[in-house]
Amino acid sequence: MPDAAPPTAILDAKGVAKRFGAVQALRDASLKVDRGQVVALMGANGAGKSTFVKILTGVLRPDSGHVRIRGRDSSVASPAGARRSGLVPVYQEPSLIPDLSVADNLRLGDTPADPFRHWAGELGLPDLRPDAMIRSLSLASLRIVDLARALAIEPDVLLLDELTAALPTDLVDRVLRVVRAQADAGRAVIYISHRFTEIAAICDRATVLRDGLTVGDLAIEAGIEERIVELMLGGTVAAATTGTRGARSRATDVPRLRVRGLATGTRLSDVSFDLGKGEVLGVVALEGQGQDELFDVLAGNRRANAGTVEVDGRPAVFTDPADAIAAGLTLVPGDRAQALLMSRPVRENIALPLLARPRRWGAIRMRDEAARVTRAIERLQIDTRAQGEVRRLSGGNQQKVTIARWIARGVQTLLLFDPTRGIDIRTKNQIYALVRDLADQGAAVLFYTSELAEVRLACDRAVVIFNGRAVDVIDAKDADEPTLMRAAYGLSEATGVST
Amino acid sequence: MRRLIETNGWTIGLGLLLALLLLATRLIQPDFGTSGLDSLARAALPFALATVGMAVVVIAGGIDLSVAAMMAVASVTGAVLMDGASDGQAVLAVIAVLALGLAMGALNGALIVLTRVTDIVVTLAMLFVWQGVALLVLNAPGGGAAPWLRALVAGGITLPGVPAGLTGWLPRGVVFLTAVTALIWLPVARSKLGLMIYAIGSDASAAFRSGVPVGRTRIAAYAIGGLFAALGGLSVTMGTGIGEPIPGPYLLASVAAVVLGGVVLGGGRGGLLGPILAVFVLRTVRMDLTLLSVDPNVAAIVEGTIMVAVVMFGAVLATRGRGA
């Protein structure tokens, strides 16, 4: 319950709104943090959490509303200004300069060296050399250095964004203890995390954002996870029960793609699944749980540290994207700009994968190619009035081009990474239909989506990844949003992770 | 010590390469000596100053294509102001030219920061602007230079009470270059500004989140680049005694020396000593090829090949070092 205690509120943000072009990222966000408290800031994908964080830390200026720190209006417009008023953030991406030494990074932010050394030791890095280059440190060490640097400034408000995401478990425990001790010493902490166990362990309250609004401010108590999940989903729960798709009879023969114990980097640690011909398998995960790495490995952009991939029963190792493409795996990346030649025409973009086969390095058989490209364009209903460059197309049409290019080639296994992000509903439906068509023709589709509702609309089953591991496989008919959300937050794993 | 060698390996290697090349020169031309070193230093001086200016900007993550044009502006402005002036007035003229250099560089930087147009486009445009300005100031080589200024870079070092044989071989041009570079860069490098210049070149968004005023730092880096360009322009006037409105081939030479000197295009890594040594390496190679009476066109091909070979050799060493 939000209680009115003005003298102790150290950070008070009210009515914060922010619009980017046509997108209203924040409507009315508020957050109050008292001395001695750790407050969790929660929200599903697209709730406006990262925009809110940027406003709190002075990276962005709000369109309206205010942020007060210690009662003073901090109309901060820069990270340096936020720092001066007492708020120090530790971002998901370490804000350390790679080409400077640890000591120089401290000097850059006027961080006193002795307290830094104390905190680095406390957090499990007692042997850190001050002349070590940031570039040479591991990601986990970087996060510790970033946190120790923030603690050394003795900030009034500490903002921690997904701090534990890349840390091994022993470090996580140390970090959580230190963070809790900060609050107990009378400071305030804003804690952003996808992990309910951590929130239950150290947070006093949770503020929940949905659609750019603050929809709840709750005290953390046993069983509060369910309530938070409900708040994060809001009214969308009812809306998503349409279009149920029964689990199709999966092909009992060899799966198109068999993945076992796949691991790479710090994020992806153990993912296994089977993907059959004619199946659309959803991948559900919160941001940064290892799904990017999974798709990179399957597309040959990155090598696995452990685990195996079998294509049609044959073991496959991809050293570069051409290998994956040769094995019939094609990636439609989340970032359209990565896949398309933005300043070339639609037709060329669609034809490129057709032509990029060594056997075809000779003359282009124009008539043949033109026919295939035309078929793909018609199939996708791409609006080609903008005959010129791809970058002139709308986002939805661009996305259709990225898919069309592989259809023209006759796809076997399609890896779609959040293909409908930022696309209007009509185009979304066209893409769902297209994906289903492809599956019906025997293609296997792996479909990562950041919108939970899409699992029912487009997939047969969904594999849920949490913290680098596949924690659950859910049939589409059971995949309502609360179930998926609970699984994505690692709550369904043992139905009682709640402490 | 081991660390020192590891972090400065590239610079040390360039120093050794330069020593080898000078030895080779001695073999090609047995009477190569004090006067040869002196003319080498004088020829290299404008290139070296242009390179230092470029290096500062590149370390900050930018590039300044107008460096040679700014040198021309500085050269003609200095020559016009000093033409027939007294020694005292000449000092003022030098100060004015240096201030002009700072201002030109700062304007380049400010345009990049304020308009958010790419550095290559802005400084390419400014290249034409500064060339026009230089020709407006002086439409043909002319003007003059104070004799004391010319004496700063000509001949060997003579110290009162020290036999000329001990110091006479050291060209004044090299001492001048070292002195001005150290005088300007050391205070910057040891201050927070120096850190911030490396920081914005290394990762501008991380620097921004660390509270670095990215825009102002970028402008400062371009201003320092402009200051060195002005010194380079003055050195042209000092060497020839007149102002040159048409810039020499300093632009591409400075980019080449910056890269050869171990500064990473893209920013954040490298120092100033490496690029300076690289200038002398490139000039010595050219001199040796001339002494060997190699066709100048062939010489150009050889120079380019050496550059590619050295940089690739360095890249191979770097990956080996990481693997070990």
C-alpha cells in the first residue's frame, strides 16, 4: 500500500509522460522510494520501464511530470545532473570505457579509490588490479566494477537495472547482501529484475508499470508474485483467449531440428527442444534470458560452447551463416536493418539469397528469378508502390520483405526473431497466416516473440527460457498469458519458488 | 617493465624500425650525417604536426579532413602578419595564428556536435571553406617570417658551454616538435580532459552515461587538432620563409601516419609518440628510395606496400599475443 510519508520519500516521481513520435511510451508513471527501502520496478515488455529508467537517470527529459530527489525538483537533463542530485545508476550495459584502465575509469567519474577498493573486495573482486584494462575484464567483473564504483560515491538513491543477469550464483548472493545492507544503512535502492526470488529476498515494495502507467505499488509479502503478474498483464488476460490452436499431431519421425543442452557465452546455459516438420514452435523469454544467443547459434552467427544441434537427424556445426543456410536454417533477425539492403529495391532484396549461391555466380537467369520474386511479393501482399528503396517502405512491409526473400528460395527451417515487433495488427495477422502456410507446406518454424499473446495466435507449442535454461514446454491451448508469464519469470518451475 | 613493453610495444617497434632505416640510410649514403638529419627533420616537421593534430581527433573517435587546409590558412595568416613586422609584433602574430588554429578546430567540432552531421562530411566541407579562406588571405605564395622564428627549426642544437660535437647532430626541428607537442599534449593527457578524449573515442555512449560532457569534449579535441594544424602551418612558413596558400599533401599523409602509428581509426586507442615516429619512418623510407634513385612512381608503390605490410604484421602480432 502506498503510504503518504513525505518526510522520508527520498525519490518521488509523479505523472511522468513521454512520447516518441506516434508512440506514447509513458502516460502517467510514478514511483516513490523511501529511505531504507529497496523498491522493485516491474513491468512486462513494452510497459515503458526502460523509458522510465532513462528519465529517472537523466538520459531523457520527460514531456510532463516531475522527478524530485530529496524534495528538490531534479529537472535533470543529463546523467551528470542526476548524479549530482544523488541518484547513481548501474545499467544493464556496463557504462565503463573499454580502452581505459580501472583507475582511469574511476578518475573519469571522480570516484574515490579507497572506498571503491573496499567495495570491490566486499563484492568478491579483492585482487582487481587498478591498471587492468576494462577491455580485458569478464562481463561479470565489469558489472561488479560498475556496482563498486556506484557504491563508492555513497549515493542517496541507487538504481540497479538487471544487475544480476550476467553474474554467477555465488556473486549474486554477495551482491544481494550488499544491496540490502545499503538500504538498511538508510539509503534507497530502485531494483529492476526479472527474478522474483531476488525481489522476494531483498525488496520492500514493488511498483508495477503497464502500458506506460503505474498500476500498482505493493508491499512484498508471501504470495505477492501472483498479484504482480496479474497487474503486469492487466486486461489483456481475457483478450487473449481467442483463436485457440490445438497442439497438432507432431510428426513422430526424425525432427527437423533437434537441440540438446545448447550453451554459449554467459547467458545461454542449457536449452533443449525438438522442432518437427510442419510445426511452429514458439520461444518465450523475458529480455536477455539467452534467446538472442540461441538464435545466433542456430543461424551460424556464433558458436556454441556446449550442446548439439541435429538437422534431420544429422549432427550439424555451423561455423558461419552460410553453413546454416546450406543446412536449410534461415534467420529473420529482430533488427530488420541487419537483414536488408536498405537503399536497394525490394526485388533485389528478395532475389539476393537466391543469387548468393556459388553455383549461380555466373549470369543471372533473369526470367526465372523474376518469376520467383514476383510470386513471393504477391504471396506476401507487399505494397510495392514504393518501387525504389526498401527503406521507404513501412516497418511492416520491410518485415514482410525479410520473410519473403526466404520464401522465394523455398525455406525448410525458418528462425523468426520477434518478427512482429512494432508492426500494425493487419500486417501481424498476415505474418501469422504466412507462417502457418509455410508450416503446412512442411517447413519448421522457430518463432521467438516478445508478445505473449502471439503464442496462441501463431504457434503449436512454446518453449520457455528463463535464465539461459529451457524451463518449460507449453502447448498452445494451455498457453494463456498468465501461464506463460509465470513460466517466463521462472515461477512455474517448481510452483513454489516464492519464498 | 614487462607491462610497459606490452602496452607500448607498437611504439617501441616503430622506434626500432626507424633506427634500422637510419642505419640503412648510412649504408646507402655513407656521408649521411648532421645536415642530412637536419633536412629530414625540416621536411618531416609539417607532416608530424599535421599527424599529431589528426591523431588527437582520431583518438576522440573523429576525423578531420580539413587539417591541411587549416594549415594553409595558418601559414598565410602568419606570413602576412609577420611580413615586415618587428620581432615583438611577430610574437603577437604567432599567438594570433595559434588562437586562429584553436578557433578553426573548435568551429569544425562545434558544427559536428550541433548539426549532428557526420564528421567526414562536415570536415570535407570545411576543407573547401578553409582552402577558400587561405586563398583570400594570400592568392599566391608570399609574405614573410621573422628570422628568429626561422632559426627555431634550422640547423643543429647549440648549447652554451657544451661542445657542438655533443649536441650539434640533434636537429632543431626535432627538438621544436618534441617541445611543442609535450607542452600542449602532456598537460591535456594528464588532466581529466585527456581521459575524456579517450573515453568518448572508446565508447561514446558509455562515456555519456558516466557523466562525460561528450559534445564539449569532442569540440575540445577538434580545437586541439586545430591548434596543432596551426603549428603545422607555421612550420611551413618557418621552413620556407613565406606563406603557402595551397596546402601540401598533408591530409592523406597524416591519416597514414596515424594508422601506422598505432592509433585505431574509430578511436580510443593509441598515443602521439607512435604517429610521430611513423611520420619519420615514412619520410625516411621516401628519402632512402630517392637516394637509391628509384623511380618516384615505383617509390610510391613501395611506400604503400610497406604501410600495408607493417599494419598487417602488427595485427597478426596482436592476435598471436591474445592467443598466447
